[in-house]
Amino acid sequence: MAAYKCEKCGMTIGSMTCGQCDKELVHGTIAADDGHDVHVSECPDGHGKVKSPMCCGQDMVNVK
């Protein structure tokens, strides 16, 4: 389960699922053009990925 937490306010997000296969998204990272890592949640079957959620104007961190 990809779970995220806001380090500023403590808000958490639980599992997210793929709209095509309904499988739970897994946490991963991709390298941005400038070289820093971007946190993503992606479908284990390769249907795509989304950037990690944001809260309080900053990226939420993966807690799993």
C-alpha cells in the first residue's frame, strides 16, 4: 500500500488504486530532468504513474 503523510500537518493518505485494473498503486521514484528524485505512485501492471500527493504546499512523504 502506498501511504503518504504530510510532514507539516500530519494529514495521511492511504491506498490508491489503478482505474484500469483496480490494483493498489505502489510507491516508486523517477529522476527529474534536473537530477532530483520525484516520488510517484504507480500501477504494478504498468498502466501508468502519478506524482506523489501534495499537502500544505509540499510533497507528502511515503511512510511505508
